[in-house]
Amino acid sequence: MDTIRIALTVNGEPVELTVPPRRLLSDALREEAGLTGTHVGCEHGVCGACTVLVDGRPARSCLMFAAQADGAAITTVEGLARDGRPTALQRAFAEEHALQCGFCTPGILTTFEAWLDDHPEPEDAEIREVLSGNLCRCTGYQNIVRAVRKAAALRREEGVP
């Protein structure tokens, strides 16, 4: 079998893709779906740049075959904005200068969007623990921690669950 057909919901839209059976989810999102916000760094699941949400939970898309996601709801960085408006986390990243080159940012944003849903009042140590799963070569992490803390406060103010 040269290719298989999979059906996904990507960023709220139904998508059908024809992919080789061993195509990685990261590559299918980038190449077949045209969503290049999902970055591929280490290809070993270590750097976190490829993190997307699979059924609402962070997953390393470079470690997952696209076929494994058949039937799943996938959210990439392109799908985080709500009604065309950046999320509190995206706004906080800009306001706190929490990115430089931006290569790691999509994975960090998707990771923390899901995490903040379950941790509305995070402590800095908790933020750092979660952030330890994402490598950033530019920022030094301090502004990222501030941005996540600020996003949590913004979400509470805005009544985001």
C-alpha cells in the first residue's frame, strides 16, 4: 500500500489527507495540510518544537504517525486564536518579549494553552517544570515564565476557563 486516507479535524475544520503509512504527523501537517507553524527541530521528541494538541492534549507530532491521528482533533499554533483574536497567552508572549527567533514558540504555546486550562494559578516552579520539555536557544526562559504567569492572570480576568 503506497498511501492511506485519514480523516482529521484540524483547527476545527474537517480534513482528509492521503499520506504514506509511515508519514509523521508533523510532516503531514506541514506538507499535506500546508500548516507550517508546526516546526520540526530534533525529530526525536526532545525539543518540543513540533508539539500540537491531539484531542486537547500536547503531543510531539514528530513521534506520531499521521495514521495514529486518524479521527482525532488536532490543534496547531495556527488554530489557537479564538475568533481571529490572539489568546491571552499569545498576547502575553508579545507583551513580555517571550520570543526571539520564534522557532520554539509554536510548541511552547500549544503546550501551555492546554496546561493553563488545568492550572489557572500556576507557580513559577510549575511553569519551569512544564517548560523543561521545550528547548529554546534564544530567550533564557525568564520572559517565557513571566508571559505564562501573565497569561494565567489575563485568562482569569477574561473569565477563560
